[in-house]
Amino acid sequence: MAKLLIANWKANPENLTEARRLARNTDSVRVVIAPPFPFLETVGNTIKKADLGSQDVFWSSGAYTGAVSVSQLKKLRVKYVIVGHSERRRHFNESNETVNRKLKAVIDAGMKVVLCVGEGPEYRRNLSGARTFVNHQLKSALKGASAKNLIVAYEPVWAIGTGSPDSPEHAAEMAAEIKNTVGRLSSQKDVPVLYGGSVTFRNAARFLSLPEISGALVGGASLDSREFRKIIRLVL
Ligand code: PEP
């Protein structure tokens, strides 16, 4: 199966000119580019081969200051929406219940949802603890949801932006566990699981060659077009 890369730009780059340049230089099939909200329209108009993603969403439109709704994203031709990123959970206090509401709104709108899960440093060397933690996140996020168009990104929190990625063996074990759990909770039997956490060209091939891993969610390395293009070549 073809592997997928999602470029999570976070609150980067600084301006529209840079965003346009980065999008043009990393435009490729099997890539989803998720820029910050102010650049969505421009990036969407720049890319010809990649798909457009959003880093977050709110489940409703109307009187919600600062929010961006599912229908607004859909009109910008956003196809993938990330929910539950650990930075949203940590810095914006997003609960599992919030993640669940966002996930259902995205699925109801017919877009693909990229659900981020991952344990914190307290479970770094504790596989059963990590499994229990991630299974709880999955169960809460998928409560009452169809799991249609679902992609899960397994991102151990301790590996994000630290330069210290997970081992491919551990990531593969967690991906297998996630597939099992989603299969038990829904009708989706072989949910695609991406790995995220300090992916670079040096380590990407090891994750992308694993049968349990369907691609990567890439933060820092997606902002360096030369580096990201080298990762893209691995999935073409
Ligand atoms: C991320 O943004 O989800 C991420 C994994 O970041 P980084 O690749 O920088 O660790």
C-alpha cells in the first residue's frame, strides 16, 4: 500500500511568501500539507499534487470567537483534518471529550480525520502502560463515532520535536495494538496508522518500511524543503 506523509507546519512559516515557496517546493502526490489557518487558501491554490490538511478544527460554526469550522475548511478544499495533536491537548487543554466532538464533526462532514494519540514520558519504557494509555485515548475519541475515513497518527509525546524518535520496533508494536483496538471498537478492520515524532531523512526509511506503519506525520523536517523532498522520495 502506498505510504502517506503529512507535513504539520505548526505555527510556521512567518509569512505568506515563505508558505507559498515551501508549498511549491514540497508539492507531491502522497503528501498532505497542513499549514496554519492564515495560509490555507494560498497553499491550497499553490499545490497541484499534494492534498490540503488542517491542523485543527472546531465542531460548530457561529458564536465561537477564534474558532474555524468544519464547513469553512471544506470550502477551502481541505481533505484531511488533524485532531487531538498532543500540542493541542497540552497547550490548549483539549480533553478527550473535545477530541471526540471534533473527530465526529470531521467524519460527519465527509473529510478524513487524522487522530493523534500517544503516551507521555512516564510510559516511555513501559509498553503495557503505553498500550493502556493509548487505548483509552482511542476509546474516548471514537465514542459514538463511525471511524469512517479515520487515520490514526501514533505520536509518543516524548518523541515530538525532541530529536529522539521512537524505536521502529516499539512504533510497530503500538501500531499493531492501535489497529486491534480500532477494529474492536468499530467496523474499520485495518485502520492506517502513521508514525510521528522526530522523523527526519536519516530515520524515515526505517519507519516507512514497516508493514504496520502507513506513513509519517512530520513536523520540523517538513519545514526544510530539501530534507522533506528526500523523505518524499522514499514514498514515491
Ligand atoms: C508533529 O508535529 O506531530 C511532529 C511529530 O513533530 P516533529 O516531527 O517535529 O517531531
